[in-house]
Amino acid sequence: MVAPACDLAVLQLYGFCPSVDNDGSEVGIGGEQTTPGTDPVFNPGDGSDEGSESSPPPKEFDFETCLRSWSFIDCFRLAEEAPPVEENEAPGIRPITISDLAQFAPAPATLSGEPDNVGIAGMPTNFVTTASTATQTGTLFGRPISVRFTPTAYDFHYGDGSTTTTTTGGASWAALGQAQFTPTSTSHAYPDRGIYAADVDIRYGAEIDFGTGWFPITGELTTDGPPQQIRIFEAHTALVAHTCNERPDAPGC
């Protein structure tokens, strides 16, 4: 088979024609067979032809035509670099700390002492506070959030320098089934009479929910309760021969 006429400067670039130093042992096959009397035309459509105002658009790649004609012109196609894919990443949220949740903290709890915020020196005064699991809602970092607080510890400050930490807020003597002026887990016996400012701090563990479930937050949040005045009196006893019911006019009756 005789190779068609080649424009060596162009076709050798694509390896379809013999090189100038070919000794006749190699034959390059490429291009379409031309009709006698016509010249093969090379027009890759890259816009490099001089004298033309505009180059025709490149042909669409047709794999079937390429197989039938073995035309490198039909099979040649410039590679197009795909545009970068833009990743639409949602803005991240920095790690949430217990300090971020202070705005959702439960209201401080009040403290009461039995009986009627008074006591007797040397005898137990029973202290009771109420706190329970509380859920607050709001917005944090521009997103709706639910925050759940659960009491974990109670720090009782009795006003005379003494403190007690418990896992409960205490209960009344009646609820405990105990007699008045008997010790409880939250009671305190003041050694001297006077007026004392007692209060209770409550420590809470926290969990958050952005709508995908509850997640615990490391640390504790503490609420400082308001002071409660406790009046402590002295009590004196005396041996008498009769009760006040028997002698209402007796001293101390």
C-alpha cells in the first residue's frame, strides 16, 4: 500500500507519515483516501490558519466515524480541563464550653430552714431547697438550641463558716418521718445565738441539642442562691415540780 501525500511538517507531528530519514522500511498510515485530482486538506480547526477571519468550530467527536475512516482529523480532539468543583461547606461551629451555656442557666434556688427560719443554739436546724432538671431553649451561634440542666451537687453555706455538700436538696422533717430538731443530711447546729445569712449553691451538669439529639458538655455550671436570714435563739430549761398545764402561773409558763 502506498502512503498518501503527506504534509510532513504537520503530519509527522502526529506520527502518521514517514520521517525524513525513513529508509523505506516503515510506512505511516493515516488520513482519508482522496479522489484523484484533489489535494488532502488539513484543518484541525484550532484557529491558527492565517488569512482566515474566523475558524469553523471543531467537529463533535464521532467514535463510529473514526473507526470507519481511520481519519486522525476526525479522531483528534483537544482535551478540555474540567472546571474545579466548588465545595459548598457549611460554616463550622467551634467547640461549645460550659461557659457558653451560662445564659441558659436555671434561676438560683432559695433556701429555707425549719422551723420557720428559726432555730435553737446547739440543736439541728433543718435546711431544704428545691431544684430539678430544667430545659431551656434559645439561640447559640445563630442556631436554635435546647439546653438541659440536671442538678449534680448542693453546696450549703450556713453563714457561720460551716458548709456541707450533698447530692440532694434535703427534705422536711415531716417528709422524712422525723421529729423536729433531729439531724438530717442537710441540717446544721449553730453553736451560738444570732442572725445568720445562709444560702445554697447548686451545681448542674448540662446537655445540648441542636435538633440531632442530646450531647453532654464537659464541666459544671453553678448557680449562687440568695441569702436567707436564720435566727438562732438560746433555750434554757429548769426543773419544776408541776407542768404548765398543772400550774399555768408557774415561771416560764
